[in-house]
Amino acid sequence: MIPRTRKGRLLVAAAIAAIVIAAAAGAWVLSHDRPGDVTNADVAFEEPATTTPPAPPTGDEGHFEWPFYGFDAARTNDFPLRRNVRPPFKLRWAVRGRVLLEFGPVAGASSLYLLKNNGALYAIKRRTGVVAWKEKLGHLAASSPAYHRGRLYVTILQRGKRIRKGSIVAMAARRGTVLWTRLLPSRTESSPLVIGRTLYAGSENGTVYALRISDGAVRWTYRAGGAVKGGLAYSDGKLYFGDYRGGVHAVWARSGRRAWRVSAAGGAFGLGAGRFYATPAVRFGRVYLGNTNGTVSSFSTRDGKLAWRKGTGDYVYSSAAVGAPPGIGPTVYVGSYDGTLYALDARNGRVRWTHRAEGRISGAVQIVGDLVFYSTLNHFTTALGAATGRRIWTVGRGMFNPVISDGRYLFLNGSTSIFAYDMRPGDRPVRARPGDRPDIRRKRLARERARQRARQHPRAEPAR
């Protein structure tokens, strides 16, 4: 029965409109579980200095350091060079194995230190590839070590086959002997960070630990709202990290007191907070962090205010690289499970360029000079021009975190093996074509590798 009064008809119309709006909102929520793009122009941005910072040493001999996952304490994944390099890169040595290498090595003095997924830690001479020592520290690991003043600090995801608890281990880098072990009540895959005399790492039960590096004693702990999977980034006295309930935290490194905490929730009714697996990068007064809800976000380091958020087509497990390489302004480089590498303006999240990769990108992105490196889950590692996004070099090796460098050599993290390339001019590298069928690609790469080995006559590989 239709009301005869004007007021009654208006009430019915309002009710119908409310139902339509509610239905539309429900349909939107069901079909858009990822937050939309956001830009807040009023969040402060620190412009890069006009003077170029000094480049790190090129470390052919002596005491070069790549101490942490992400290169520096801020986890920027930005490694400047005095002089930019171009392929071909000549293979110098390889240490081959069968165990998965999800995270890459760090470097200290004359060695690389590589933690395999089976919990075995290797010390490898940078120039020769000789394995100086190896030590089994647990049953399962998924992180990079930290190097600090002749010591290594390692997080173990699972210390025994049937023990779903982790540990943090300190070792003498030169001899490979264990100095102390801190047993944890939960697992940890957070790549450790050392600032001064304190080690910092997160864990799966949401506890962040600050340990005294001399003996592993607990200085303080902080409880987040969810599992802290990624590493912690440090800048200006604060630690930054995300958790598995979609929270982003800033904690004072000296005391463990919270500076701020924000939620990444967005979209209708606060849905779509996702989970933070990636290790954050801190630069230009901002924290940059990818999320499993398919977004990359930038937060103010001062108060956590959201500066911008950019959506991709799929999960973002990749840890971002943040820098201002020659020919481009401050830029965030990040990979997505949608198979795309994104170069975003660090100020506002706008797309500078995109590159369609050979497959899904899960690991970190790395800047070396004016090149940007990434690896894909279907075993390619590629270098792009940082300013242009143009492909410079591709090799059919790699899977997760791509490369580190000491300025002379490029150390490529394969799926189970590690390779050292001389960045001086050499023979043409094996190039993999993204369009190849897998069976044809394997046969062609095998033929090209055989021809290349015959041309190069590389030095013998060390014993495995």
C-alpha cells in the first residue's frame, strides 16, 4: 500500500534510498577489499641534501661492510657507487648448493656471511668464493644476519625439527664460534639490527626484543598487536616496523617506549588493514612499507600520519628501495606479486614508471649506483635503469632477494647458490628471454652457459 500523504511518500523514498546505498556499500566492500589510493599533501617531506653524500668504499681488500639486510640501519636498500657500472658482468665464482636461499648475505671485513634456510651459516671469502667456515645453528631460518665489529648476530626461525620456537645467536665472525644464545618463546624471522651496544629483532608472538650484544641479556621488550615478521628499521633514535594485524609502530630505541602507532586500515568500514611482512625503509622523513592488502604506504616519521598510499595489483611482500639515483628525484622502488616493479615518487606516491617483470616479485628491491635490481619467483634477476625503468641486464638466476655489492663485485643470491660477478667489463652474460617457454628456456640457457664457460674459463669453484 502506497502512502497517500507527501510525508509518507518521502519516508518510503528515503527508506528505499537507504537500502540501495547499503546494498551498494556491501557490494563495494565485497569486491574492494583493498584500500584505495590516498595522498595527504600536508605531511612534511624532507628534501634530499643538495650535496652528494660520500659513496661507500669499494672494498677490493680490507674492511668493507654491508652490515644489515637493506644495507644500512634505515633499511633503504640504496648502495651508491663512485662510478656507475654496466654489463656485461663476468662470472668470477659460485658457491652452489641445494638448500633454499630466501635471504641474501651481509659483508664484513673480507667475507660474506650467508644464512641458509636450513639454519646453516656460511662464511665465504669475497674475492675467491672459498668457504672459510660453516656452522649449523638451527633447523629453519628465514633472515639475513647482522655484522657488527667482528661479530655476527643471527635470528633462527625454528631451533629444532619439532621445536616451534626460535633463538638469537651471537658468533665470532672470524672463527665461527658461538658466543651466546638467547632462546625465545616463539619463532623469529626478523633480520636483526645492531645500534650501538644493542641488538633489535621482532618475533612471531608480537614481542620486539632489545638485547645487550655483549651477553644477550634483555634490555627491554615491546608488545605489538600482531606478529613482527620483518626487520626493524632505525632512524633518529626510533625503530619502525609493521605487524601482522596491520599496525605500524615507532618505538624509542633507548627505552622501548612507544612514540606512535597507527593502523593501515582503509576502505569502507575500516576493512583492508592487511598484514605487514616487508621490512620498512626510512628516508626523507618518511617510513615506506608494503602490505599484503596490495598497497604501499608512506607515513610521517614524526607522528605516523599517512602521507600517501598506492595500490598495486596483488600482495606486496617486497621490501622497498628508497633513494634518489642520478637522473630521477626521490623515488620508492617496490615489487608486487602482480609481476610489476613500481617506481613511485617518494613525496606523493605518484607513478614515475612501471616495469612488467618476468614473474611475481616477493623479495626486496636493491639500488646499486644508478641500477635497480629485483628477482622473480620464476628464477630471474634483472637490472633496470633507475631513472628510466629500461632493462639493462637479465640473468636466469635468483628468486627472492637479488644482490648485494662491495663496489667491485656483484653478489647474486640464487635460489640455492650464490654467484659473484666482476663488475668490470667482461664477456657477455647469459640472457634469459621472458617470453621463452620453460622447456625451451632451460635448454637454451644450458647451451649458452656451456658456451660461456668455454669462453671464460672461470676459476674452479670451491668445494661444497
